Amino acid sequence: MNVQEIKQRFGIIGNSPLLNRAIDIANQVAPTDISVLVTGESGSGKEAFSQIIHQLSPRKHGPFIAVNCGAIPEGTIDSELFGHEKGAYTGAVGERKGYFETVNGGTIFLDEIGEMPLGTQARLLRVLESGQFIRVGSSKVEKTNVRVIAATNVDVYEAVKAGKFREDLYYRLNTVPLRIPPLRDRKEDIYLLFRKFSADFTDKYRSPAIQLDEGAQQVLSNYSWPGNVRQLKNVAEQLAVLERDRIITAEILLTYMPQEAGRSNLPMRLDSQPREDFSERDILYKVLFDMKRDMNELKKLVAEIIEHGGVPVNYNNPQTLNYLHHDIDLPIRQQDTQFTIQPPVVNPVAHHNEAVFTPHAEEVEESLSLVEKESDMIRKALKKHKGKRKLAANELGISERTLYRKIKELDL
């Protein structure tokens, strides 16, 4: 059976070379019994290829079952796949056959294989190598003859390097890798798929046919489709049901798509660098430096307001303005010397009622010692919470044990 005949039989739409290559690989591997690992993004149609392999194989008259490994709880997946004996665990009121036993002679499709627990992976490896398995709670070895087709939307090799997937199982499953191309790599197929889906849904809901103008067709082809064929089908169904105007423009079509076209809405890391681990001492120093920077910015703002005459100032202590200028290095105007001079200094040689004013500014040097800053912050926290160390530790963002150690180290 050639590629075009397979498309017609299984209802596959598209003429992309990548799609044709994937269908050709599935056609060649189908008559054998070797395991196949189908990779591709979510919604790209991996299960459809598992059906192609099964239906074109000698096992086509045997049972076929698709199992989503990510949807089965870790505590019950062994029982689901391999069965259990009566009393094997709480709630096991009777014996139960697993999927590998009930699908004997057929094909089992393990979707999201990357979500399978490591213990279950070891059991699966034994089935692939010898066809043997043991029910949960039993000591009797059972035999099965099942072909395994696995699928995943994650990079399994990266999971192997991270220790989340067994390397021996990866190479056992990956005898023939089959990659399904994402929809954004099949731009020539997007409009064909949309027309097929929209025609199906207008027939289903008995609504008038919908058409896309040139602008909408361009938007459709240039969109990244992070949800692949599943997302395209969803958009076609929404348009068939909700739109009163059956001529769809680009503006209308964009309302059914996420605003950030081509970007996934799922959370992700912005960089590939490993996350740094900070100690509690480093975090405290960072907080202190941030506080100093904020204070300097505030001093600069106040000094600029005073320099431009925005706020009338009549200081009893002229050292305040001088302190602001010292921190931010702003020039002091001649007319502002009334705010920056020191209090009168009496010259002992002069007359007893004459005062000599010294116009120079006194520089106040601020300590930059991290130990002093840390000690000062701990004192303030203890004072604020009246010596209650647990509350003070929570205020500082450190553990109570660390606070005890700091108090001892700094002799507080």
C-alpha cells in the first residue's frame, strides 16, 4: 500500500514531505514486530500513526488498546498494566487482569511514556525483552505476546540524562524512531485541514458553510499553532458554531487565537543557565545593598527638589542638606550656602560677641561593613519584636537556628 492509499484509508490530510516521510516509515515498519517510539508535539496526531501501524500489521485482527501513562496514578499504574491478585493491596477485592494480559496477541499503545514511573519502566523492559511479567501481589510468571508502540511529546534522551527515564528502556523502545512533524512545519497543509474540519462541523451542526478571505488564509498559514492539529480543529469548530458572518476575515479569525501568536502560554524558563543557590547570608546582604541603593535614590530626589526651589526648607540642623549632597555628589549653589554651612564657630581671638562662620561642609562617611549592617538589622528585628527570636527570624527571612548562630557570632 502506497502513501496516498494510506492517506485515503485513514483520513489523513496533507501533502507535506515531512508528513509523507512519516507515513512511509510507518508503512515499512508495520509488517514487523519491532517496537516503535513515536515522537511529536502534543496534538500532532501520534495516536493516528499507532493505528496505521496496527492496522497494517499481521496483528490487525487482534485487540488494540491506547493507554495514557500520564493519566494513571503512580500507585495504580502497575496494577493497570500487569494486573493484581486478590488482597494485593487495600481495595483489591478480587484478581484483575492487566492490559498486557488482555491485549495478548494484539498491540498496546503507551502514550506519554515519559510520564511512566521508574519502577514501572523496569517491569515494561522485562516484557519487551522476554514477554514475561508478574501480577502485583503474585509470584507466578505470566507470558504475553504484545507489540508495544510508545509515544511522547518530551525529549526522552534529555530525560535519560536527567535520570528520569531508563536508558536501557529508551534504546529498547527506540528501535525505529518515528517523528511526527508539528503543524507549523506543514504550512501547505494548514488550509487543507481547516477546510476539512470546517466542512465536517458545518455538516454536524447543520449550519451554513464558512469561508476564509485572503487575509484570514494568510493569518491561518502564518500562525505557529502551538496546539497543532488539535488546536486547528478546535478553532474550526468554534467558527462553525459561534460566527454569524460566514465570511471569515483576518480580524475575526484573530479573536479565536491567543494574542501572543507563536508562543506557548505554558510557564517556561527564560534562560538555559542553571539556577544559582543563595545562602541566607547572601540574601541578607542583597537586601541590605538594595536598601542602601533605594535610600541614595531617595536622597537624590529630595536634593534635586531642594536645588530647584520646589520645596521651601528651613533646617535647624544645616548638616542634613550637606549629608544629601555628600551622598549624591550634587553641586551646591552659592545661594544655598545658608542651608549647608556649619553652625557658628566662635573664634577665641575675636571679640566675645563676634562669630566666624565656616562655610565648608562636614563629610559624614557611612560605614560599608557588611558585618555591621547585618548586626544592625538583627538588633532592629529583635527590638521590633521585643526579643522574640522566632518572630525576628521570620522578619529577617532566615531560620530561627540561623538567627541563634548569628547572635552568638556577632556577640549580640
